[in-house]
Amino acid sequence: MNHDRRVLLLALAGGAPALALAAWYVWSDDGIAPVTRMVVLGLLLAAWIGAALAVRATVVRPLQTLANVLAALRAEDYSTDPRGADRSHALGLVLHEAHALREVLRDRRLRALEATALLRTVMAEIDVAVLAFDEAGELRLLNRAAEELLGRPSSRAVGASAAELGLDFALAGEAPRVLEHDIAGHPGRWELRRGEFRQGGRSHTLVVLTDLTRALREEEREAWKRLIRVLSHEINNSLAPIRSLADSLRALLEKQPPPPDRDDDLRHGLEIVGRRAESLQRFMTSYARLAHLPPPKMEEVDVGPMVERVARLETRRKVDIEMGEPVTIRADRDQLEQALINLVRNAVDAMDEAGGNGGNGGNSGNSGNSGNGGDGSDGSDGSDGSDVVIGWSRTGSVVEIRVVDGGTGLPDSGNVFVPFFTTKPNGTGIGLALSRQIAEAHGGSLSLENRGNGAPGCMARLVLPVG
């Protein structure tokens, strides 16, 4: 028996005693005519049944309304709304909560649609191929860049296996990684990234393929431009005086009668040519050293003793050591010491250029150095302007080695790491570029910044991983 019938029977049962009593009273009264008895009994019966049906409708109809609302919500149709619910009684409160649920689900649905639309727009516009494969290795989703890469629309690509698409390599091996591969007739260098997500209770693999060839060509072109510009500048700086001296010496040799000091002039001119050739040779040697830095040979290195050795190597000016906690890292001892020697040497040069006073010392250009001082937290500790300070501290999984000076600071922080850029009269502009290359080869970083809070000078931060 369903709920509707049970409500009707309960309503009929509730009114049955009263109806029976009224019928007995009317039937037992001899003063009522038989016809009147029948009419009264009929009216009582009709009222009894009508009241039972009204009770049934009162109970069942709101439930039907609520069922319709819930069915619409299940179908993601939010047009059905039980408005006007009276919260003063239980049934009205239920309808009110159904209305509130409808509003919440509608808002969530709207936000989900907007987020999906945004995601589709981003997926369509980004210049990387994005593909999603299910557990069986079949393609389930791809963006426009992936369609262009595969040379087929999504209608023909979706459902194909990774092997059929020539992408089986993307689902195996390490990720992320860079590889050389021919994808659907597009040979190039690709960066492969992979991730996992679930949809519909099933695991999927998201594959992202980035074409590095174009970016690398642009970077290579820019690198060649910079290299040619630097080489042209340095070579012309050496060849111009050599050419001028050669013309002068030729004219001197052709002059008749020869002047009495011709031999001295010839000797002096040849010395100048030799010095310029030697300078050009030093420049090319420095470039070769930067271009052929060997891979680091990792070993256990104690930071404290290494810093102390570097500080003792500097004899022109006192280098103070700010001790940190004992820490051991895996690194190439020789390369790291060379990087620190470069930083300390730059700091001392900056102090010498500034005259060694504490008010206006500093680092300059690629000769720049580091300095914030102390623990490096606010730039106010460390070097007081009279000495160079080198110290270290450990934070989590990294150790930071700081070199602080009290010089004039960095004239242009954007050029300090440009190879061959220097503000020193006799500088090669190679020290900081080489030091940063060493830091990055160890998985770390090197940065330069002026000291804050009005303190003169600057600070180099060499950050290296521990372990």
C-alpha cells in the first residue's frame, strides 16, 4: 500500500467514529422522517469522504511539489522553485530549505560553467599541446595546439590510442624531461610534463608537450648577437690602436733620413702592440674559461672551513668572518672556492675604489659584490664600511653564503651578470658570470643587491642546497 492510500485510510479511520455516532443518533430519532434520515446520512457520508480526501491532498500535494523540485535539481533544471514557503511550520521549512538548496546549486552550476568556459578558452589559446589519456591509453581530450601538432581534428583523434598517435613515449619514462622526437612529422626538441587526475571515477593522465625549438632558436639568436657585439667591441678596442701604431711605425721606417730616436720609437710602439695583443689574448682566455666550465665533481664540503680559507687568501684588506652553524653540503670544492674568491675580490676592489671609507664604498658593475650584512635579514648588520664581511646561515634545506662590502653599491644591477661587462679599468667582466654559472651548476643561485636601510655598499647572496 502506497503512502497516498495510507493517508486516505487514516483520515477515513479518524472520522469513522464520529460518523458512526452521528448516523446512530439520526437513525434512532423517531421524530425524523425516513427521507430526511437518508439525506442527512448521505450528507454526513459525503462530508466524511470529502474531509478524508482533503487531508490526503494537504499531505500529499506539498510532497509532490517537493519531489518535482528535487527531480528538476537532479536534472540540473533550476527553473522550478517552491516560492512562498511559510517557515512557521515544518512543511514550510522543508520547502524553504529546498528553495535555498536550489539557489546554492544554481550558483555552483553557474560558477562551474564559467570556470569550464574559461578553462576551454585558456586551453584553446595556449601555445602548448595538452592531451588527456584514460587508463587504457586512449586519447580523451586535446586542445587546439594538440590538434595542430597531430594534424587531425579532435573528432578523429579522440578515442585513438597513444601508440596510434605516435605518443606512446609520452606515457612512459621520467617526467618532466626534455627530449628530441619527431611527433606526427614535426621533429624538434620537446619538454614533456605529465600529471594524474580523475574524471568519472577513472584515472586519467594529462600530458603537456612544449615545443622548445622555437624558443631555443630565439635565445640562440640573441646569444649570438650579444656575443658578436661583445667580441666586436673588445677586438676593435685592440685592433684600432694596433692599426694606428702600424701606420705610424711604417711612416717612421719610410722617413729619410731616419730620426735619431727612431729605434726608441719603434721599440715603444712594438711594446704597445704587444700589450694590446696580450690583453686580447687574456680576453679570449677568459671567454674560453666561461664557455668550457666542467661539470662539478661532488663531494662533502664543510662550509665553515671553506669560507675561512677564502677569507685568508685575500691579503689586500681584512675580511671578517661571520660564523654560522656548522653545515655540510655536496659540492665541487674547487669551483665553489673560485666563486667565493671572485665575490670577495670584487668586494675588496669596490672598497679600494671607494677609498676604503665606510660612507661611500661599494661594488660596481660586474665587479659588484654582495652585502646586506649580518644575518642578511635587514641589510643593517654585517659590514660597517671598513671591512669586507663574509658569513653564512642555514634556512631549511638551503645554505646562504653572504659577502658584504661598504662600497658605493651597484650602478646598474641589470648588467652585473652580463659576460664581459665591467666598470673596472682592468677588469675582464667574467668573474660574476662565472660565479653564477658555478652556482647554477650546483642547483643554487647567485644574486646581487644594494644594501638597504641607507647602508652603503651591496651584498652577494650565494644560495646552495644542503645534502
